[in-house]
Amino acid sequence: MITVLTNVLPHLFYDELDGVDTIVVHKKERTLEVWHRGKIIRAYPISLGGNPVGPKRQEGDQRTPEGNYTVEWKHPNSAYYLALRLSYPNAIDKLHVKQGISLGGDIMIHGMPNGLGMLYPVFTYFDWTQGCIAVSNTAMKELFESVSVGTPVRITP
């Protein structure tokens, strides 16, 4: 019953996920999928950077990067409800940067801004991050508890 409800109302119910081995983010579809042994075990709606189309090319462009990354660090005390820091920029990102331009960093999967978790349904209607991937606080708790440092994260256009 809880699993069915988490798919319908992911921002209200918390469920434990076992064996997360990959995260796949589809920017166009605005979804984050959690995989285990080649099968999707959960999908969440997401919000992205305020200028989401195309790959991230410089700091401040409000784009969410595209490519293959890993979870680099689990941040329990961020300005958002929990966070998973991604290994952005990777070597491919660095090949595309113009000289003198900063790619930025601190791209994370995170929950809602601290103190605003109840506004999650409103936040799903627009892209509001600086380039991060935002999910509900309940989804973030599931991810934070289930994902290990080193977990692969693929972000598609």
C-alpha cells in the first residue's frame, strides 16, 4: 500500500529503497529514475536550473549539466533538505569550456529550500534551481538513505 501511494503522492510518504546502483535524470521529461540491477525501482518528478535546455557551459548559466557523473559527497546540512553532490565538472565538461570561463561546481541533487518543504507542489511547476536537480523532501530522504558515495548518475538532455 505504501509503495503504491509513494508513486502517486511522492511528497507525502517515505519508503526505504534497497540496492540503488544507478540514478538517471531525464531533463526533458523532468524525471529522476532510481535503478537497481537494470530495472527502475522509483521515479520522481524534478525541477532543474532556471535555463534548463542544453548542457552547462559556464558558472551562472542556470543550466543543469548533461553527462555521466557520480555521487561525490552526501551533504546532511545544506541550505536545502539534504543533498547529494555530483562530480561536476567531469573531464568531458572541461574539454568544452572556453579559456577564462569558469564551469562552476556544487551541482547537487537536493530537496526543497529549508523551511519551505510544504510548498513542494508549487515548486514542481517551474525550474528554479541554479543548475541543480531538486526533488521533494520525501524523495530526497529516500535518496539520501539509499544512495552511496560513488553511485553513477547519468543526466540526459
